[in-house]
Amino acid sequence: MLKTTLQTPYPCDFNLTIGHQTFFRGRAGADLVVDGTYYRAIRRGPKVLAITAREAGPGQVEITLPLGGTSADLAFATKTMAHLLAFDVELSGFYEMLGHDPVLSKMADMLRGLRPTRSETIFEALVVAIIGQQISSVVARMIRDGIVETFGTPVIVDGYTLFAFPTPESLFNADPETLRAQKLSSRKIEYAQGTARRAAEGEFEFDRLAALSDEEVVAELIKIRGVGRWTAEWVLIRALGRIDVLPAGDLALRRVVSDLYFESATINETELAEFGEKQWAPYRGLATTYLFSFLRQRRAAGDPHHTPT
């Protein structure tokens, strides 16, 4: 077993952050949380590495490779964990901005230290976003979990089975009927397999896309069949860690903003975009993360109508 200690940024609520990563339900796709320990199986080239992360004291997280590996594997796992839990994001400016927003400020008080968690790769973020197009979050979560468990690589740690997110090749070469058995529509099968082919060909190289502006990334991703602006914006947030992106086309986001700011009056995509720019820029992505974390918590608690007071 190899392990190291990673310093956490301030502020950081580790348990809140790993809870958000799993929709406050313990398991979500390739992510698992049990008794304050975050489990994830990641890929390093042909290897699958099992990682655990747990608090080791104030401002410290212990990163472990419970199934062993090399020192280079541990360094890679530590870097990946810092990416997944967004330890590079500075939150102080966001909290200062909330001084003029009493609604989100109350929410942030409850969620203080929440980091804007991420996907392991651009490919994972794309596939998850494609799955979630135009369906409820509950159905999307069930489909995503089925895809991960069917096509991912399993490893057993502490008696729990983890699944590394499927490789592009595993989805591209999958029998469409097997994908259909996971409740993916014919169109989404086409989109997911087309995306997988591009990923297998190296099209979504992280460093190259990370060097582009938000609009340049969107312009490139929407060339992919089945990827529109909504999907591209979620990739910006979930894979590239952009903190000033507002997916105004998201129906759930429009509903919660309507409930919290517009007395439940219907708002359209343009109205949400204009409101978000005025209210939250340059932290629209962080505002989105906090709003969705609020939604995830109340859904997990079975109280979808609760609002902060």
C-alpha cells in the first residue's frame, strides 16, 4: 500500500465535497463514498489504479493506493484527486461576491467549503452529459450507473467493487443492443459511440482544450454530432473546471433560479443568461455548482421543496 498526504486549500469541507460528487447518495457512476472515505478507480494508460482519500487532520487529506503501485502511480493519483476535488480553485472572491446576493449567500453559508468537483476526463464529462440530455436527473443517474457498471473496469477495494469509467474503445466497440439494454435511446447510442470514436482517436486531449477560451471550446465541441451548447458548457464546468460558465439551457437550473429569485415565474434561457451575468459573473460556474449542490441535498433528503431561510 502506498500513501501520501495532500494539503487542502482554504476553505475546504472535504466531506461536503465528496458528498456532492456522489449526489449525496454514496455512489454515483465511478465514485463511491463510505464513512468519510472517497473511493475512485482511475486510468493511467493501460493501468487501473484504485485510490482512496480521507481526512487526515485539519487541512490534510490522505491519498492511498490500497492495491499498490509505483511512486509514479501515487504521484499521478494525487494529481488526479486534486483535479477531481478542485483543490486548485480559489473560493474567496466568490464568497465576497455573494455579499450582494442574500439568497445564494444563505446557501453558501450552509455549503461553505464546497469545492466544484469534476470528472476524470473530458470523455467522461461528454458521455455523462449526452446521457443526461432531455431526461430527468433520476433517469440519467440510473443510465449512467448502468453504463459504468456494464462497460467499466471493476476492481475490489475494502470489499467494495469500484468501476473505472469505461474506455472510449469499450463504448465504441459495444454492441448497440447492449447499450440499448441500459435504456439509452438509439440516437444517444449514436452520439455516445461517435464521441467514443473521436476520443479513441485522441481528439479530446486535455491540455490542448484547456488552453482554449470558453467560446473556443464550445465552438469545437458542438461540431460533434449530438453535442450542443448545453452539453459543451457542462464539459467546461465538469472537465475543464471553468468557474464562470452558466448552462442557461439547463431546465433544472432555470427552475431553481425561478423558484429562488423570480417567485416561481417561468424564465427562459435568455433571461437566465442575462440574470446570471448581472448577478454572478465572474463566478457563474461556481454559482451553478452551489445551486445544484443545494438541489442534490434536498433531493437526497426527500425534501424537494425546501428553500434556504
